[in-house]
Amino acid sequence: MTPTIGSGYHDGMRALTIREPRSIAIETVETPPLAPDELLVRVSACGICGTDLHIYEGSYMGSYPVVPGHEFAGSVESVGSKVRRFSAGDRVAVEPNLPCNNCDACLNNRQNFCENWQAVGVTRAGAMAEYVAVPESAAFEIGSLSFEEAAFVEPLSCVVHGLRKLTIRPGSSAAVVGAGPIGVLLMRTLRACGVTRIEAAERNPARREFAGRALGIPVVTDATELRQDEYDIVVDATGVPAAMAHTLEAARPGAEILWFGVPDSDARIGFEPFAVFRKGLSIHGSFTSVRNTIEAIELLATGAVPVTDLVSHRVGLDEVESMFGILAGGSADALKILVLP
Ligand SMILES: [Zn+2]
Ligand SMILES: [Zn+2]
């Protein structure tokens, strides 16, 4: 394989490595070697997500050391010998979850539960680096989308996967608990699906103000303030057990509930199962996505789900650790933080 031009290609690249929980190094490392079916992507924008924070804190299934970063877009720098769909200069977003396509789960169209699951930025080197190697099958053309918009393809594909579990009817109503970047993506996608009345709950004043203005909707301070027995669809985007329990109260009889936020793995929840029976509720969970990238790109490309106003910070690799601190504190006004390596 002959590497093409690109600053730093021959001399290695700058990368952020999580060596072990709570230990970050910014260093010059070897530019990833390419397998015949892989692309080398020059990273233009990479979102920081809760999963990166969990890997940093040691509370997620990361393998160490690892370069984090799985929500990203960039341009193809070079391609392996067997790559057919791409050539240098193509602009791509990447689906970071890499199913083996050869286990019982994959062969049953449940690639998100692949028994040999790998993921860019979790089990193999990710995009908080100048370059990242990805399989061709994980890369998608982004057309005229900006790289910053395309950095939302991955979280939006998870949102699409979650909402596809629901029966969304034109003119239905929804409440969303949690109005951070994911909550706003959920609300905008619900709207694109025909939900006409949306209300939200958010504790952070800056996020509350942003969501109210960006969506033109009422945003209450706490899930307990949502009306009871009111909404056709209720989504939790917090993963906080008390908030999740309140989704059952806000739901009208016959409603569907989506628990989208990621709770702590040892969290417990208290609620009255009688309410689920009496109100005939359907409760859905959602884990990553299954081939929803094209749908996500379509939602972005058509403007059905705008995202640029969600970017609150643009930082270099050197600033990522302090951003982890801000996100962990939960008190800042941050929405989406993009790393521009
Ligand atoms: Zn993520
Ligand atoms: Zn598999």
C-alpha cells in the first residue's frame, strides 16, 4: 500500500490515548497501518459523548490503552488494496460499531448484539487523533454535509434506532425528559416523524433555555412537573432512575415509553408495576443502532434534524481532559463538544 500525501503521515500522528482509567496522554504515535479492506480517515470533527467519559472513568467496556472517539467525520486519506467504494478525498462519516456478521446475533439481524462486537473508539483506536483506520463497510458518504454536522451521524443513528421501536402517529404528543444534545436530537426526530406537540423536562437552566428556544416548546424544570397521564410517547434521555420512573406517570393509557438514556449498570428503579398493567404501557429499551446510518445522514442532509446549533465547544486534543471534567461535573452549560484534532 502506498500512502498518499498528508501532513504527518510518515512521521506518525498526534493522538489522545486513555492509558488506563483517569490517565490521558497526548502523544505522537504511529499512523495506523491499513488492512486491505480499510480506509485511513483524516479526522475533521469528533464529538465527545458520555461513552467516552465512561471509558475515561473506567465504568464502560473499554479496553486499555485506547484512543477514544466514535462520533466523527473526515476525509479519506488513503485506501487499502481491496477497497472499492472510496478513494482519497471522499468525505465520510463512520458507523463505529463493527459487527462480525457471522455469529447467531448478526445472522439474525441483531448486529447490535454481536457476540464478537468491536467498536472504533472503544475496543480499537478511535477518532481523537489526526487519523483513524476503519473498515470500508463502516464508512458512509456524507455528500455536502459539513464535517461538524456529520459528527452527529452516529448519535442520530442511535436516536433513529430507538424511535423506530415506537409506533409514531401523525399528530401524536410526546414528552422528553432530558434536553441535552441527545434529548434535542430525539425531539427534532420525533417532530420529523410527525409528532406535533412536544414538551420537555430539563434541570440544567442553560439547556432548558436552549431547548425551549430552539424547539419553541415548553420545558419544565423536573420530570415531576410534566402532566400526568398526558402523552402518547414519553422518552427518558437521562438514565436517572427517578426520572425514568416518572415517564410512567406522564404516559397516557396505551402510551409507549422509550428508556433511551444510559443508567449506571448497578442502578435500581422503584415504580408501581400496577400502573404498567392498568395503563397498558409499552416500555422499550434501545441499544446502539442497527444499520441506521443512511437514515441519519438523510435526516441531516434534508435539514429535517438541524444540529449545528448544538455545538457549544470546539476544542483541540489538549483540551479534551478538561472537557471530560466539565461533563462529569454536569453543571456546565455545555451542549455538544466537538474535538477538532
Ligand atoms: Zn456516542
Ligand atoms: Zn456477530
